[in-house]
Amino acid sequence: MAKELVMKEKVDILAGTINSSATLAISDFAKKEKIPFICTFAKSEKITGEQGHRYVFSVSEIRE
């Protein structure tokens, strides 16, 4: 779906995913295509840690 959004619909940014495995797969695609990707609910440290790159951003709720 991410590939279709970028290649056919010509989106400039990708956002959203729920699970970490999908997030990591889309993150790899975003890196290859140089498309910013904002992940929302996925929590794996790999997303912005060891497999992070300049095109992936993670947002999360604040816990007190």
C-alpha cells in the first residue's frame, strides 16, 4: 500500500502504522524512496534506533 501511495498517488509523506513489523517494512521503503515516514503506534526500539534513518520519525503519547 505504501508503494502504491508513493508511486501512483504521488504522496509526499507517509504516516501511520500499528504494528512494529509493518512499520519496519515501510521504513525500509521510505528510506529507499527518500520519503518522510511518521510512525504512530509502533513501539519497537529498532524503528528509530538500530534501524532508524533520516526519513523515519516516531510520535507517541506522553506517559506520566
